[in-house]
Amino acid sequence: MCDRIDARIESVWTDWEMRPSAETDDATWCRRVFLDLIGRIPSVDELESFTDDRSSQKDVALVQRLLHDERYTAEYANHWAGIWTNLLIGRSGGMDRRSLTDRSGMQKYLRDSFAGNRTYDKIVYDMITATGSTKPGTENFNGAVNFLVDKVNAEKGTLATSSTSRIFLGQQVQCTQCHNHPFNQWKQQKFWEFNSFFRQTRALRRFQSGTRDIDHAELIDQDFAGEAGDPDDALVFYELRNGLTKVAYPVFTDGTEVDVSGFVSDVNRRQELARLMLQSEFLDKMIVNRMWAHFLGYGFTRPIDDLGPHNPPTHPELLDELAAEFRRSSYDLKKLQAWITLSRPYRLSATKNATNELDDPSVGETPKFSRFYLRQMSAEQLYQSLLTATGATPEGSYEEQEQQRRRWLQQFVVAFGTDEGDEATTFNGSIPQALMLFNGELTRRATKTETGGFLDRLARTSKSPRESVRRLFLAGLARQPTAPEIRIAGKLMAARGGDQKEMLGDMWWAILNSNEFIMQH
């Protein structure tokens, strides 16, 4: 599949008379793969192990190791669980005490799924059809219910409608709740037909024994009498902009109708929806588009979750072929990830040349993928990379480690995110961002020079100050220091009265606070 990806991408370069950037060096590619597949930069040992390898298949071997070696299973699962948790319930999902969503329950389901390489079709089916309790340790716990539990009760399940269609099918329907979409094929009728699939679903509050404090929630399927009170003909009413009232029944986006009964014993509407979604080509295209954007910085459409004839993809043949091959490969996410990371576009340098300067999606150009597009690490990647770069070992149980990480990320999201929980994608140098990196707890811990710490170990195990600086740059930036940087280290050493650890602390602080460290390049 990698050859087919390369051929399709290269044909666009030819059409545009564009020469791609040179391939990047081994160390940069290694750092890139670690960040994208398991959510952190490589350690110095991992980096040097790869760059010292002379095998012609070492790229393939590294990708397969990160995807399948049990030493990386937990990191892989945690990384992708974090990505999908943010996507499914938002960065602040489950944080509000009034929320029915249990964030830890959502993460546990996803972590277990990715650790066991559960196929994508099964994950989607779980998200759409799940019933049970939101909270780990409770009776009937099913973490998958946390996707819908906060979306089905309010406003007749309209949030469940828009989130499901956008996230899994790439169909933006949110503005058609009240009127026809002005730019695409979605009409108000289609919105309420899709919405009808969720009308048998309710989220119930479960209270702590003897109190009115909510302990958790439970998602259930129940009979739906319809808005006319007849479960045999469980219709939904909606109002046109001119005030007229119309009727909707459960009809999938391709026009497939299901039984109009509201009795769950006759038809489980969510199960029918999941079945129809798994038959849709949009399911395959949406996940391919999402994965491509994760690894290459941009998808084949903009935004990535808006597919259809109104928004043609930049590489339609490639999108179709990848989607079809993904389905043939039984929805194996790791295969899709391997195809993309081992493709030529993913291997290219971020440095422009004279022929591809206009390949710049950040200014509105359609991406040609003739170079690697620089982007900022996510908050989660930065956290894990700071731990790796300092050799810090997380302490406590998984739950305690997760609480520490959440506390740190919550601060970071305030500085880098939005009220909706969206991630910032470029470092804009704002004062809160700068202060967080300059003076944050992780940075302070990273630059301490006490006995037994990262810098102390580095100074003691290196043959010379120059060697310790070299390893410092490998740890943080996956490259050797330049001659001017070596000279700066020498001047710092002199200014610190020959104290190597103090010099390393200064250099390390500068590296961790550099744009180069926080960028995926």
C-alpha cells in the first residue's frame, strides 16, 4: 500500500511541476514516528539504537516495534486513548461535577481497545450501541457509553445526532437542525431522520446510597412512544422556518429506512444505525482522512470531518483507495498507521525548495504533501516528552499518574486551548504559554542539578562536557549541537565557574523552551 500512496502523491507533484523536499535524516524521522505513534520523543538510547542500525529495513522494523512490541503497548494505548477521548467527549469532558460523563471510564474502554488492537468497526459499533454504566467498578460498567451519555437527553438528542455524523461519517449536520444547509446536500429532513435513531435512548442518573449526590450514570434503551404518543408509529415532529410542522422517521443518510416502531423489541434503532454506518463508504473515508491528518498535519479535505461533493478532496483517488484497502484489511488501525508512516510523504523534510514554496496549507493553499508540514506537539505529547527527556519515572498507581497528568494538562489547556476544548496547532508565543513553559513544575524538575537527577547522571556518565552537551541535544531535539551552540555551552561553563551541571541546566532550560523542542518537525 505504501507504493500506491507514493504513486498517487507523486502524480500530483508532477501535475504541479513540483519537486518534493529531500528526505529527512534518520534521527528526525525517528523522533517524528515516536511522537505520532506513542505520543513522546524517543530516549537517547532509543534514538541512537535506531540511527546506529545499518539495516535497510530498519524503518519498517521500528514502526512494527512501536505498534506491536509489548514494551510499547501501554504507551501506544494511552496515547491513542487520549486522542480519542478528546475527540469523543472533548478536553473538558467529564471534568464538570454536573456531567454524566465519566472520563476515566471513557479512557479505560479506549485504552483496553487500543491495547488489544480492537478493530475500528467494532469500536464504532460499541460507541453507537453501548448500554450500561459509565463508571469503572460499578455494576454493568461499559466505558463506551460515555460517548453518548451526555448527548442523548438534552434537546431531543440533537448533540448525539451532530457528533455521531460528524466524527464517524464526516458529515456536518449541526446547522441543519433548523434549516436546510446552504452549501451541501444535507437538508433539515435528513437531520431529524438521523436524529430519530437516538430517540429510544436515555441516560439515567444513579445516586450515592442514601443521598441525592450523583455517583454515575447509566445509558439504557427504552421504548419510544413518538411525539404523537403511538409507539407503533413512533414519529418525530420538527418545524420548518416558515412555521409548518413536518414528520421524520429513522432513515439513514443513504435513504435506507428502518422499522417505524418505537418498541425496542421490534427494532433497536441504535443497533440499526450502527449496522448502516458500518456499510457506509463515508465511515472508511472519514477514519482514513482523520489518520492522514494526524500524521501529515492536514487531511484530504478542510475541515477533515466535512466530506461530500460540496467539499472535494485534494487526492480523491488516494482517499478512495486507502478507504477501500482499510475495509479489506478488516479495519486494522495499526495497518493503516503503518502504511502512512512508511510512505514517502511522511519521510520528507520540512525544509522547502524553490519548486514547492507555494505548498503551504497554512496560508490557504491546498496541501500537496511535497514536504512535511511543521506543527506543534499536542499538550499530551509535550507532557510525555518532558518526562522522557528528563528520564523521569512516573510514581504511584496508574490512577495517581493520570491525576498528575490531568492536573498539568488542565493548566496547559487553559493556555493553549479554547472553551470548546479544541487544541491550538501553532505556538503563538502568548505570555501565559511562555510562563507555563518557562516556570512550570515539569521544567523546574527537568533543570534541577541535584544528585541522582537527569543532569547529574548525564554529567557523570559523559566522557567530557562536550559529550554531555551532545547527548543533551539528542535527548531534546534529536540532533547534534551546532558549532555556535557548542561555543555558547563553553561560555556558560566559564560563567558558571567550571560547574558542568550548572552549565547543562542552563542549556537544558533553553532547549526545553525552544520552538524546536515543542514542534513536530
